Amino acid sequence: EEEAALVRLCHRARTDKEPEAASWYREQGNREFKRGQYQAALRLYSKAASHELPGSPEVSVCFANRSAALLHLGHFEVCLEDIARAESHGYPDRLLPKVLLRKAECLLCLGRLQEAQDVLGLLESKIALDGVMTTHLTRLKKLSQLKVKLGEKERCPEPAQEARGGIQGEPEIWEENSRISGASSSLSLSFDAERGRHLVACQDIVPGQSLVKEEAFVSVLCPGESLPLQDGDTAWDTRATNADLYCHRCLRQLLASVPCQGCSYAKYCSQDCADMAWRQYHRTECSLGALLLTLGVFCHVALRTVLLAGFAEVSRLVAWSHGGDKNLQNSEARCKPLSEAADAGAGSRGIPGCGSSGRYQSSYQALFHLLPHTEQHSPEHKFLCTLSVVAVCKQLQAAGLEAAVLNQESPQQWSKPKTCGKTSDELSPELRTVAEAMLRHVLQLQCNAQAITVMQELGPGDGAVVDKKPVRLATAFFPVLSLLNHSCCPNTSVSFSGTAATVRASQPISSGQEVLHCYGPHWCRMRVAERQQLLSQYFFECHCRACLEELEPGVKSVVSTRNSFCCPKCQAPVQGEEDTLCCSNEACATSASRDHLSGRLQDLQQQIKKASDLLKVGKADQAIKMLLKCQMDGGTFLSPEHLLMGQMEDHLAQVYATLGKWQEAARHLKKSIEIVEMHHGPSSVETGHELFKLAQILFNGFAVSEALSTIQRAEGILSVHFGPQSAQIQELQEMKACLSELPRNILQRT
């Protein structure tokens, strides 16, 4: 019964190649291209290419069409790559002249004059050989224009531009830890029965200092939101999700994706990434796409972990765990060898996950030793996880993929279609070992999964001020990062570049102090009761400084105070823990229902979203009217420092910036920054992002001196959290260099 239900669910997750879908997406792409919506056309042509059967002439047309969109968007190098893909996939000879013309134009724009001349020569010969000259009249006209341009460029070569990569920050001092791979020498690995494995500063650490640089052992892209397809649906979703926007292996942002040849789901940034993914794991995962999407990302991460580790290592550690799990769960047993090793001067030797030399590496052995907390999970949860894992292993067996999982295939067999394997209900002993390891990893992920996040642009991203928000991009295992314990007031900040994580100190850390990371519930964003409830999934009770202070009698959460309601009559703060809230102003004594005020808050949030949607469709004036009305309404029942009041100021700044009213935009954004600072602190990453937007507004509004001081402040905050080489820091430095180059008389006036 469960298997039948799973099969029905899998039908909704389409991952097979569908030529009908390819034709539909290509038509939609053509429609957007004619409207001049080249970015939308680009995405749709990529979707079409992912559904075309490999080797079909239609896939070459998809690449050629996409190259046209890339040319219009100014991505000349990538356009040339797509033209090469079209040619290698058998692009029709009769259509080749227009692609050659596009190629010559790209080469001309890139300044590769000799190559452009060669392509134009080839194009002329092809047109001359074609008997029907009238079909090429437009191209001949374009050809003559390009030849004129080419001649002009040869006569008057453009002066070589100076390389301007912004002001380079000082090179970071980094010394690798001899005991912990990917960790700084300023850290040491410790263990005790209460905190387990954890990292401690062995010297004083300054804000912004890098502490851990680790590549994920395994990561799986989260598919993102998608419209559920109903039974009988023939329409395909045109929206771009994470699966369309990022490489499924390295997580780089995609411009012109390389599709998997076996499924319509997996997409890559290059053929190299596609080939590497196929060798490492995708040749096994490809036909299981619908099942893995249905079961969820944890099950997918567990399977990929086993595939990357290799069956030999998996079976070795599973066999060890049959005798070692008791010790693994026993704090005293775990602590004992550490003390013995310490007496012998071996340092970290004896801590679970360390090798025989005492070094803790970002390896499968370290990952395997992360605690699964088997006893703490509910029987229902364990049953569901087991059912999911067995479903994957049975599918592997039925699809004839067991040899691939056990690393028994030859490279010649990798690309061959799989024949049907065993149909027995019983898993082979080897697949039972795989299932056992996968179940362990699924249980581990509840406490050790790390979300890889990326700052994603909101809206079309073509404005002068770019608004971004953090988005969960992938789920990963980081064995070294998992050593960091939680605190609701952490002393570190984590950033990501592709599949690599960097941990930096966000505040001074004294020698001997534990290095702490926030698992999500932060004291600035949630009350202590909400934080403790969320942290219960990690099977511990938080005793960090913020929680202990907030649990003191009579102490009220700053979140409760700042995000509180005010009296609808006199705007004084309201108080009360029950449903009825009373005005704190004795002369007023007005009371209000908490449910009523919460309902008003929800209505206000919906109105703000409508205003934001109006801006997206270019109705800025209507958006301003709606936001100003929301602001007046919010002021009657929300405290002035409520986060929503700050968000409205932020939205108004965005609208005014769209209209080019820079002074108005800056005025509203400064009010938003005051509220953000109040909630998150003046050196928080949230304040840094807001200051970055203010710097863009002041830069565009030519407020030079104020822009320079804002850039300096934003740079100081963001470099602590993201490092001196991050994209935002580079952009700030470019703005600063541009403003600094202005004539002295302009600088004095502004």
C-alpha cells in the first residue's frame, strides 16, 4: 500500500525527457524573445534543451536560439559556447549562416578581429554557394555592416584599458591547523561529556578573522518551490526555481546550463561539471530523480553521501559500528580514551572521528562519527526514515544499479542504459549495508545538516539599487563545521561560496573561549520560548548567555519589547500576557484583544505585499500611495521600532529609488537602518546589507561625501562577515574608486 502511494506521488515529480515539453518551452521562449524579454527567453530555452532527447537536431536549435538571447544580453563568451554546442549537435546546414553571423558579431564585440574576419569569410562563401540569394538579403546587409565595423576597428584600435579590479584588501594571514583539516591554527579540538566535541580558541581572535574553510563532503541542491501538477495537467511550469538557476554539482549560478543527457532535472554550469557529477554519483541517481524529489532532500543527501564515500569505506564503518555504536553513545567511554591520549601527549587522538594520527579530517570517517541520536528520535520518525531508505535501495536493485552503487562497474558501462535487475522483495546483503548507512545519515542530518545559503536578488535585478535576501540553496554535510556548538548569541558568522563554507569571527574571541555558531534561532529574532522549542529538534536545551539572561524572573525579551503592539487610541505601549492587552498609560486605560491586533498585523502584511507586487509591474505611484497608507495604519497599533515599520520604510526607499528620487529614497532607508540596528545591532550582517543599499542610493544621487562615509562603514561590517574578496565588498570598492576620481571642485561642492 505504501509503495503504491509512493508511485502515485512520484508521477507528480517529472524528471524524464519529454519532447512535447521541449517544443512547448521553445515556443514560449520564442514568444518572450519577440517581446524583447531576453532573460525570460534564456530560461525557457534552457528548459527546452533539458527536455530534448540527446543527439536530436531539436536540441541544437535550442542552443542556437539561446545563443541569440545571450548576444542581446551582452554575454558574448557564453554565446560563443552555445554556438559551438549547436554546431556539435548537428545544427541544420540551411540555418548555419545566421549562426555564423552571430558568431562574427560576438568575436567583433570581444575584439578578436582575425577570428571575426575568418568567420565572415566562411559566411560569404556559404552565401555565395546558396543558389537562392533572396533568402540572405537581410544577412548580406548585416554582413556588410559588420565588415565596415571590422575595418574601423582595425584602423582605430581601442586604447588598452587599465585593469581596475578595485582596491585589493590586504592578503589574509592563514595558517592551517595541524590537527583539524580546514581549521585555523588559532583553534583546538576539545571534548567533554556535557558539550561533546567542540572548538576552542587557543589564542586571541579578532573580528573578521577566518577560523574554518571547508568544502562540503556532500551537498544536494534544494529544488525550490514549484507548482504541484494535478492529474491530467498538460501545462508545464515556466517559473525558474533553484533547479534552473544553479549548477547541480558546484552550485554556481547558471547562465546557459548544460543539461543531463538522461533526465530533464539535473543541469550544470559546464560539460566538465556534468561529466564529474556523472562519474561520482549521477549515473546512479539519474533514473531515480522522481523518487528522490518525492522522498526529500535528506534522503537524497544520504544516498549521495554513500556514493561519494564508496562501498568499501561504507561497509568497513558499518561493520565497525556494530561493535562500536555502544561506545559512540556512551559519554564516559568516549571521554576515557581522550584522557589517556592526553596523558600520552597525543592531543586529540581518541576523539571520535579522528584518524589514528589524531587528526580530525573532513572525511567520511568523521561524517560517520557524527551522532545519529538514534534513541532520541520517535519510533514513527525512524519508521518513516527506514521506509524511505528501503524504497531507494529497492529501486536501485530493480533498476539494475547495484553494481554502480558497489563500485563494480567498469568505466565503459557508465554510459550504457541499465537493464532490469532483481525483482525480489529481499535486498541483497550489500544493499542492506548501504541501507543501514543511509538510515544513519538521514538520522544524523536532523542535527548536523547545514543549509548552504546565497544572497538572491529580489525582483528583476535591473535597477540601480539591488535588494537581496538570503535563500536556502542546498543541504550539506560539513564534518568540521559540525564541531561548532550552538549559541543564540554566537561569536562567528558563516558565509558560502559555491559548496565551500567559511567561518569568521564576528566579535573578539579570547583564548580559551569556545567558538560558537547559531543553528538558526537567534536572540535578536525570537523570544526564548520560541528558540527553545525550535532547538528541541537538536536534543539539547540551550544554556547560552542570551537564554539564561532572558529566563531570569522579570526580564522581558527585547524581541517582545520591540515587536510589540501599541494602544490604538494613544499609541502608548500595551501590556499583558493573556488575550486582553491593556494600555500602559493609566489615563487612557484602553484595552484591546490580542487576536484582533494580530489580525490587523496580518492584513497589513498582505497590503505591503500587494504594494511590492505593484512595483514589480511598474506601477510605482500606486505602490507609494499604498505604502504610505500602510505606514499610517501601522502607526496606530504597532510600536515605532516594530520590524514591519522598518520594512515599510525599506519598501518606500526601493520605490523612490526606482523613480530616481534619490534624496527621498535615502531618507526612508535611513529610518529603516535605525530600526534594523535596534533589532540586530550596529555591526550585524543585516545592518551591513542595509548600509550597502544606502551606499548605492547615495552614489546614484551624487551625495559624494555621505556616500564615501557610508561605503566605509558598510565595508567594515560586511568584510567581517563575508571577507575582503566578497562581491559586495568589490562593488563598494569600485564605487569608492569612482567617487574618488571625481574632480576636486565637485568633491568640495558635494
